[in-house]
Amino acid sequence: MLNPTAVAPVRAARRPPASSTQRAARSTARCSSCAMRHLCMPQGVAANDMPQLEALICSARAVRRGEPLYRAGDSFDNLYAVRSGSLKTVMAHRDGREQVTGLRLAGEALGLDGISSDQHACSAVALEDSSVCIIPYAALKHLCREVSSMQDRLHKLMGEQIVREAAQMMVLGSLSADERVAAFLLDISERNAQRGYSSAEFNLRMTREDMGSYLGMTLETVSRTLSRFQKRGLIDAQGRFIHIVDPDGLRKVGAVANA
Amino acid sequence: MLNPTAVAPVRAARRPPASSTQRAARSTARCSSCAMRHLCMPQGVAANDMPQLEALICSARAVRRGEPLYRAGDSFDNLYAVRSGSLKTVMAHRDGREQVTGLRLAGEALGLDGISSDQHACSAVALEDSSVCIIPYAALKHLCREVSSMQDRLHKLMGEQIVREAAQMMVLGSLSADERVAAFLLDISERNAQRGYSSAEFNLRMTREDMGSYLGMTLETVSRTLSRFQKRGLIDAQGRFIHIVDPDGLRKVGAVANA
DNA sequence: CGGTGAATTGATCACCCTCAATGTCCGTGG
DNA sequence: CCACGGACATTGAGGGTGATCAATTCACCG
């Protein structure tokens, strides 16, 4: 029921498990055992390509909670795949205001914001001690010219981000506060399910402020909304640990406006 | 001062000029004279590649005002480059609510929303009689494997859209109504300037409702905001025709909150 | 000249932000 | 061990921004 990696034991893991910093060597170890292989290496690639791919594109890096994997303005050299943990992407307005623009869970790709200008447009900050695969962009590009399935995979990755961001624009532009929070919880839930984890229980890792920033509302409104959802029996929230009790009810939030 | 194509004569062009429908043949004429060549064909491409590229990737299509170039759910086969006119991209929630997620002016690329799932995730609707270059995606992909500068161009195109959408998420999530409208006007102004048109005067083509949808507010609030900007001497608006009088003043909107 | 779609402007109200107090869980140090 | 400080979360009270509802004007067009 509980998933060992994605879902921490209930009410525990306020601090991430100590093992997570050791799981990924800080040096550039090959990640031939990388759980994200399917991301770096699509099924379509011939088996005999494998060794060269692994040699070429996969090393690992650990990022401590609160530390940046990269910052806005950093030169863009690598893409990343989250191996364990989770990160947020943050964009800054020139007046200093910041907003969370994305959330990446284990298995998801990171760093595409740097392709357009050879500089990262946003920062990526670890929400917990995490580890990422490093994929040198130059090498990946070269590979994509030789292996068409790799090209497809990269294109889809970028296309998915484009669609995901457009969907988030809809969330920010069209939905009420209740609907935004519900949509967010369902999104996380589905992404967990896709990766084989529990869709019902998870540890959000972000603060209420991060959530609010991502959803275009204040932390107080996030907190109030979660409390109301709890009273309505839609979720069971203990701080950052969320249990989705009634997913269908969440999906109907806003549609009916009452129970 | 006035630009012949981007800026229509003041107070005219409520209807697009009749010539615009003839400018682009409805058949698949080669666009060897396509003004958007730089988009399809980056400078880096060797001259002797040119003929094959033109033969491969460029035909044209006209789209009447209000008509869709493609609809959400349509199978994805082509990318497009706007040759003349302008289009909006629209995404629909399952409950039927729609939101404008993007605006494409002449010279800009369109259709990347279909890459991730081989189906378009949003619809593209012409804001005026327009014409687009058709770029078959399969052929483009093939070309990108042979010509590295073409690969770079496509990647940058996708990367730019990713960054642009993230920036729009910031607009929707962090800015006040005044700031959103100001940011929008400045964005259009800069995009016009980049394409060699006037940054001070342009015809917006969208309705107040489209603008509001794109900016996450109601058409009434858009209208009121524009009126207030006009009273403050920041702009001079006559319906959809906008003259930016004080761009620096627009940039300061929200920073000081008063004149 | 009436009809339609779009834009403007006004009046009212609700949603959500702001400010504030309190509570909880930490890790740290007395 | 308990006290303390800090970060985060929750909850309340009040106010402002922008939505909603509505009326009017304007341009275009059949």
C-alpha cells in the first residue's frame, strides 16, 4: 500500500532518510543501474547501442535539500533526470518577485529551460535531498542525429513540457482557488500513479508557500482550502503528508460548488 | 513610421485588407519567396542544401479569420510558421471552459503542442485572414538528423516556447491586472520590434475577451485598465488599435502603483 | 434603419489577500 | 531535561481588487 520510496512512512520523514544522500555518489558515477534508464534510453534503441549511451550520457549528482541544481543565468550544458527526490523550478521577475513554475518528481526531466538561450531561464532547487542523472546536452544532440528513437524521445520530452505548461496556464487563468488546489493534488496523484507509486498517499515536500506560489495564491489560502477539503472528507492532510480520500470528489470541486 | 503590414492605417482595417486572402494561394504553392525563410532555414545551413529544403518543407496555407488552422485532438503532422496575419492558440478544459494560451504573429512558429502525443493539445484560430508555411514534421525530423544547424533551430524553437510559457505563468500567477495588461502590451511591442515593425503602434486584432482570457481576467477589467492607461497618458487606444505613448511608464506600472 | 457584435462604463458583491495571533514541530543550547 | 528560537502551518478579522450583472454607446452590415 505504502510505497517505500515515494511515500514516506506516515508522520515520519520530516527529514529525508539519511540513506538518500548516500544513494547517489557525489562523484560522477555511471548510472548503469539508474532507475530512470527508460528516460535516457528509450526502448526503441538497439541493444548494442546501450553501452555507448551509458558511457556518453549518464553520470549522477546529489543535491541537498534547499540547494540549487542550477540557477537562472547559469550556462546551460546539461539536461537532468530526477533519479530520487524532487525539485522545484523557480523563475524570478526583474523586480525580485519569484514564482514556482514547476515541480519535478523522480523520473521526470529537468533543465529544458536552458535550451533556448544557452542559459537557464529559471532555477532548480531541491525540495528534499535528491539525486539527478546528468545528460550532457551536446552529446545528447549528437546522439539524436544518429539514433532516431532518441530524437523522438527528446522531442516528446520537450513537447510534453510545452503542453504541461499550457495546462498550468489554464489552471492559473481560469480556475478558482479551490479548483486550483484540487487540480494540483490530482496532478501529483496521477504522476505518482504513472511512476508506479501510490496515487492516494504522498508526501508533498513543498511548503504551503511553494504551493501557493505555484498555484498563484497565498499560503494562507492554500492552508484554508486544504482544511476545508479535509472537513468535506475529500482528503486527510497531516502537514505535508496528504491522503486523498475521495479523488472523484476532488474532480468535482468547482463543478457543483457544494457537496 | 507606420508599417505597411503590421500596422494598419489608423482606424481602418476593421476588416482585413482584401488582398490578404489572395496573397497566399489556398493550394500548396512553394514559398520560396517566403518571408519566414529564416525560420524554416537557419543561416547556418549550407547554400547547397537550400533547394532540397525548400522542396521538402515549405508549402503554404491560407486561414480565414475565425477559422481554425487545427483543432485540439487533430492528428499532428505539421508544424507551421505564420507568414502573414496572426493566430491565437486556445485550450479547453473538460468542463468546456476555454482559455487563450498563446498569440502568434507573423514570423512565429506554431503547432509544437502536437509533438508530445501526436495530437494537437490546443486549437489554433486565425485572428485575421492569415497565411502559414506548412512544415511536415516527419520530414523536418529527418532533416534535423542530417543538418545539425536545423536541429539546433528546432530545439531553440521548442526551448523558446517553454520559456515563454513559463514567463506567462509568472504573469498569471504573480501580477495584478494592471501589470498583466502592461506586460502584455510591452510583449507585443517588443515582438513587433524584433520583426522590424513599429513598437509604438499596432493593431491588436484580438477582442477584449481574447485578451482577458489570455491574461486571466474579464473583458470588462481589460477595458477599464486600458481606459485608465489612456487617462494616465501611457497609451492611446482606439478600439483594437493601440499606440504606446509612454513605454517606460508602462514598465513602471505596478512598481510604484501611482504616477 | 434596425440588428448584431464589440467596447465602454457604472454599481454591487464576493473571493481572496493582507495583517495578525496562535499553535506545532524542530533543533539547539542552557 | 526543559527552555528557547525559528520555520512552518493554521485560523480569524477586515479590506481591496477584480468579477458579475447591467445599461449604454459605437461601428459595421444586411
